[in-house]
Amino acid sequence: MRRPMRVKVGCCGFPTSRKRYFREFGLVEIQRTFYRIPRASTVERWRKESPKDFEYTLKAWAAITHRPGGPVWRKAGIDCADCGMLRPTEGNFTAWEMVRVVAAKLGSKIVIFQSPPSFRRSDLTERDLRDFFSSLDRGGLAVGWEPRDESWWIDERGLIRLLDDLDLIHVVDPFYRRPLDGSDLAYFRLHGGRKDGKILYKYSYSTQEFQDLLGKLEKMNKKEAYVLFNNMDMWNNALEFRKMVLDRQLI
């Protein structure tokens, strides 16, 4: 008999005070590292104020993943020479080392890279992605990748091969995609509903949707799943789903 998957539940960022959050959850995905690298003193405070067994995952710096001079760079005030678009450049590898230092201080196990919708599949982008991730000094970290443009799914077998060749966790929203990597770990980011291809972050999941999600999880051949909520009602939704996970004894 296959052992049930262990499910970890949390939010993308803190939707409430840290003190209150720590009472309810044992996991959070840090969002601040997507916009800027925090000071060492800030990171040390995060680790010190959280319970010893609390787990931080990180979203990699947008300087590495997004287009130089694009909207995210402008919003975050990013200034990073020779960075962006997952290219195998000295600037991107230097930026990664900064992320890796934060992960080490927090005792993180996983860092995820989120590509922008403009990062479409082409011979060039796939070559850059392969060169970047195959050259990355991971320092023992598991690495996830969340592609967001439909072009990456046109050749599903090619995407499976890409993920497994590069030992990448396929980060997906399980209501719309299934993970295609061959690892024992699933990493899900629940962004909200969809309409006309657009994400509806102002969305609250129903109990029926959570029951459907639990059914999907129990059918997957994974040992562990991270379920992170990234919608506007993430606090209430994460609390409800965590209770359901507890009732199923999946924690």
C-alpha cells in the first residue's frame, strides 16, 4: 500500500501579522526576495522570530527572471547589470548567489523561479534556460520553475524532458496544470480563478474545490506537496484547506 502524500500548507507572503501566522502555519513563501534582496539583519530577524521548525521557501529575485527595464524591474527599482530572462550571464549568477545567501540564513530547502508571461518558448530561450540551470550552484537547494506562457506546453514531451534534464520541480496551479517533472515533491501555487485566460486574484475557493484538490493530490505519485495560496483570500482559504488536510491526516 502506497504511503499517503505529506501536504504542507501556507501562503505566498504574510497576509496577517507574523505572530498570528506562526500560530497557524509552519510554512511561508517569501515574496520580498522577488523584488529586492533584503538586508542580512532583516533575514536574521525573520529566522529568529519564527519557530525553530518553521519553513521558509523563497521566490527568486526578478532581476534574474524578468526583462531588464520591464514593468517588474521598474516597480522594484532593480538595477542589475547583465541580468534578466534566465540567461547564463555573470550578472544572473551573481544575483543568484545573493538569493542563495538568504536561503542559507533562513534554512530554506526550496527556491522557485517564476518566469514572466513574456518568457515564451523558443530555441534561444530554451538554450538560455538550459545553460543557466545546468550551471547553477544550488548548494543543496531544490529548485522549482513556474513557466507562465502557453508556448511551453505545446510540446509536452519536450517540457517533461527539459524539467527532468535540469532537475527542476514543475511549479503549477493544480486546478489548471499537472506537474510534469519526475521528482517526489510537488509545489503548487494557487493564484485564484480564471476568466478568459486571465487570473482572478480576487477570488475565494469553495469547499468543493478543496475536496477536488485533495482528490488530485491523493492520486499523484508524490511523497510531499507544498500548497501555497496566492489569492486575495489566501488567509481564510489556507486555514480551511489546512483543516481538511489535518482531517485526512496528510500532515
